[in-house]
Amino acid sequence: MSAHPKAPGSKHPTEPKENNALTTAELLDLFGDEYTRRVYEVVAEQPRDGRGVAEAADVSRPTAYRRLNDLRDAGLVRTEMTICEDGHHRERFEAVTTTLSLCLDEGGMDAKVRLGD
């Protein structure tokens, strides 16, 4: 069982993908969503907690968390849990260094993601 259950309505697998394991269709599907692109962009600017992502991307918190879960499951975002002085925990999201390449030729389309550290 995954430590991160599949969010309702999520179109993506619950287990994080290994490097280069995203298919072209999965990658295009993931980034074909405007909200996913906005969420990824703000996390790529700087690490943020879920509330900060929602505010910066101008989306609802449930939408932000669904997209963050999809990005994390795809291996494009990592999380770090912090404990505040008052005992509350806060999950912080950070974009994984990535290189995206897209090749269009007579044989079709091929997209690849290369993940950094």
C-alpha cells in the first residue's frame, strides 16, 4: 500500500516513477493541465508549503494538493515534513531538478524527462 494514497480524481499512478519512467502520453497528459503547470511553476520558483503553493498558483488548496500529489507521484516534486514549535507538522514541496526534451519526427513524438539529484 502506498504511503501516499491516490487522490480522488487523480489520473496518475500512486507510486512514484523511476527516472525516465514517464511515458510520452503520461508526461503530456500531466502538463496538459493548466493547474498542474501553474503549481509546478511556483514550486520550481521556490519550495513552498501547500497553502503557499495554492496562493502563489491562484488555485484552491484541494486543487493544489491534487496537482502536487500527481507531480510527486511522477517523481517531479519531492516533499519534506517539518515540525513546528507548536507541534504541528507542515509538508514542504520542492521541484526536483529536471530536464525535459521533446522530439518530433516522422515516426511520431517522444518526450523524455531526466531527473537531477
